[in-house]
Amino acid sequence: MTKADRIIFYHSPHTRSGGVRVLFEELGLPYDLEPINMKAGEQRQPAYLAINPMGKVPAIRHGDALVTEQVAIMLYLADLFSEAGLAPAFDDPLRGPYLRWFAFYAGCFEPALIDRAMKREDAPKSMSPYGDFDTVLNTLTGQLAKGPFFLGERYTALDVLWGTALTWTTGFKLIPELPEIMSYLSRVSARPAFARAMAADSLLAAEHEAAAEKATA
């Protein structure tokens, strides 16, 4: 990858962009890290809002392409660098299920999770994007029970997304530590790429915390 092709990665530790950092490690891609110190409110400053007006991470810039949203970035990178084998080909029978579970994460799991965490009253099913929380959780655990990964024996970018998401959601007790989930997490977290990304994020988080405290001292 030439300098012109290198990817700029806008990232803050211990956020949803942690999954993208794991994916970079899995793909073995070099990138230019642009840390966004959310402890210091950098995500709400004009410089970053020009990148993502939502004030969210992750975001990447690759040449003329600016991509935001965790799911979109993972799909983009895994397809663009398909030689790593983390995305089923367009004519692979697994391609449909692969896309299904990415969409399920964004369209069902996260909305159900946040509604439950905020103790919101259930919306009428005809108005809800996901139906109800229990059905979402049962659908998820039913798929994980087939194991060892989301698409059976094949590890893909889908497992990067769900592995990191289930790590923080169980860690914050937002979903129960069910056997299917914890068994799955033990397999995903054992991957070297996962460990490298988590270790790097811990260091970056400490740097951001120190910088934010210094700024307010």
C-alpha cells in the first residue's frame, strides 16, 4: 500500500470503533491513526465534525472515500481487502447470511439493547424496528449455539463486529452472560489480533485520560 493509499482511521478507545481496530489487525493493514480524545470532547469540535457531523467514531478516509458507521466501515474494508478471506465472495452462499447478521446488528440488536438499557416502554410491534428484546436475544443465541463462529467454521469480519460488541455489552451487564455468548467470546477473544487491539486501546485510553485531566487542572 502506497502512502497515497493509506487509510486514515479516526478512533477513540473503548468505543464502537474498537472493533474496527481489531479488523485492521486481522487484515494486517497499515493505517494512519488519528486519535479522537472523547474525554476532552474532541468529537464535538469543528475539525472532527467536518469528518463526521454526528460526532461519532469510527470514521475512515481512504483516498477520496470517507466512510462512517462501524458496520459500513467493516463491510468496506473486508471487501476491499478480500485477499484476507474475512468476507465471503459475492457468489458465495455465505454472502447472504453474512450481510444478514451485519444488518441484524445495526437494525435490531443495538436498538433493542439501548431501549432496554434506557428502560423505555416497548413500542407497538408494528412500529418497532426489532419487535421485542427477548426475540432479538433468542435469535442471537440460537445462531451462536451453532458455532463456533457466526457462519459456522469460518471466521469473518462479522465475528469482529459481534465479538467486540458482545464483549462490551456483557461487560456492562447490558445483556446476560449466557453460555452461548460466553463460549463464543472465549473463542473470539483468544485471537491474537483481538488481544493486540485491546492492549493498544488500553494504552491510548490512559493517554487520553491523562491529557483530559491535565487540560482541566
